Amino acid sequence: QVVKPIVFPPDECAKVTAAFLNHESITPYVSTPLLREKVARIIAAYYDHLSHTLDRHTIAADIHALVCDDSTDYRDERGTVVSRTHGWRDVTRGSYHIHSVRGSHNEILYPPNLDTNAKTLRDILTQISS
């Protein structure tokens, strides 16, 4: 399997940054231009890191994948698969578990999905700690 870095569309980082900064749950915490700029730099650094990092290591841990929809492949704008949720199974010497959660990736920790997904997370943590 050929491992390639993720290539994001040129405006992806700007779109995600704007959506995050303008979300009603975030705006009260980024009320000054300085705070907004700091958050934008952190998001840009994250995208830069993702687009230049190839991880070829195996881990010795159990993995609990939280899957929010039926789509488990992330494709670039050309349609090339650059990441697979189930690919985590191949990089662990531990066990691999899939848990369905409600909402899209960006909505799983917001109402109305929060209560149901928090219960799923509590159940996972209880299982791990026992």
C-alpha cells in the first residue's frame, strides 16, 4: 500500500477556520481579533502538520473508532482515498472497536447529539477502566 500525505483543497483550511470561529458555541470565546488570529494559526498549523506527516508506525493499544456516518473513507478532491477509518485496524497490535455516534464529524459534541454521544463515550471509558 502506497502511503501519501493528505492533500487538502486550497481553501479547505480557510473554510474550516471560518466555520469554527463563526460557530455560535465558539464566538463568545474568541471575541477579540487577537484571539481569532491565535485560533486561526493553530488550525493552520494542524492542517500543515497533516499535509506533511506520514505515519508508518504500529501501536500497542486498543483503538475505539467513533464513526459518525456510513462513510469511512476520506477522499481528496481527485477522489483518491487518503485515509480509512478501518485502516486503524492495520496499525494496532491491540484490539479494534467501532462505535456509531450521531451527527456529522463536526457535530458529534453539540446538541442534539451531545447527550447520546457522551453516553457512548462514558460506556467506552467504563469498559476500558474495568
